[in-house]
Amino acid sequence: MDIIIKDPHNDREVHLTAEPEDYKGEQGLRIIFPDKDSFVMVYRNENWEVVDEEFVNPDLVEIIGKAIHPRARYSSNSHAQ
């Protein structure tokens, strides 16, 4: 899924790709930036959490979470709900 967000630092549009990914048995989304850098987010306790990186800007995580929710919540069978 392609998503467009506003960078929290400079308000520029950023085009991201979100691809379903299994993370240790939990269904999540790999968020891929135009430069191919990426991280995985998992939906837990009504929030999207970054699970495979030490630090991702919390403002960025919030913006991405709002952009993909509720469009993208995946069950263990990888079907959108």
C-alpha cells in the first residue's frame, strides 16, 4: 500500500510504501522510505509500535499510524480487516 505523509520536520510530502510482514508471529507492516530505509510497525493495544529499530521519531510514528489506521489492520492470515 502506498501512503503519503507530511514530514514532521519540514512539512514536505513523503511517499512511503507499507507492506505486510510477519514479525515474530505478529502481523505488522514494513514501512519503506523512498531511499529504501525501512522499519516494521505492529498494531498493539490500539497503537502502532515500531518493533525492529532502536529509535524512530515518535512524531513520525504517530503520523504514519494515523495514515495507515484504520486502512491497514491485518489478521494472522494477512487479510485486511
